[in-house]
Amino acid sequence: VQLQASGGGLVQAGGSLRLSCTTSGRVFNILSMAWYRQASGKERELVARITSGGTTNYADSIRGRFTISRSRDNAPNTVLLQMNSLKPEDTAVYYCTARQYGVDYWGKGTLVTVSS
């Protein structure tokens, strides 16, 4: 499974960005997909996860501001992360993952920078 994240960039505090993660390769039986982030000098943390059944869960730090969803055209195994009301502390490299048969596959990250 290969994953490609896109949509990162520079935005002012209070602004919005939408990240997209597309998959390719042997993309069957993907049980869940998720977004993680890693800020400079900090450990990687889970931001949001969505299961194949549509169940979502979020980190407390972003709940109410970020939304994880499937793409509108129901492209299989493509997920979005809508990020609103961004804060400088949201600055990080964001990674998407896909879980298949108990194995997490990771894509290269996309950098999100929020200026104050």
C-alpha cells in the first residue's frame, strides 16, 4: 500500500487547510485510515482516525476544529482532513496511514505551518 498526502502549506492563525490522502497499490481490506502529526522536537501523535465503517475518533487538542472524512466522490481509501481555526501549535508534519491486516502503512508527510 502506498499513500500520498497533499494539501499542506502556510496559513495564518484562524485559517483553514484541507489535507488529502490517496492510496494506491494493493488497497483492499483497509480497516482504517488516520492522520498523525509530528511537531519539531515532539513525539508523533494521532490526530484523527476513520474506520471502514465510518467511525471517527479525534485527539482532544483538535476536536471540534478538524474533521476527517472520506472523499465526496467516495473514492476508495481516500481520506480528507479539514482543518479549521488553525493555531500555531498545529504546526507540524502531517502523515496519513492505512491499516491493513494489522499493519500500518505510512506515507510521506506534508508540512503544515500556522503563523501567528
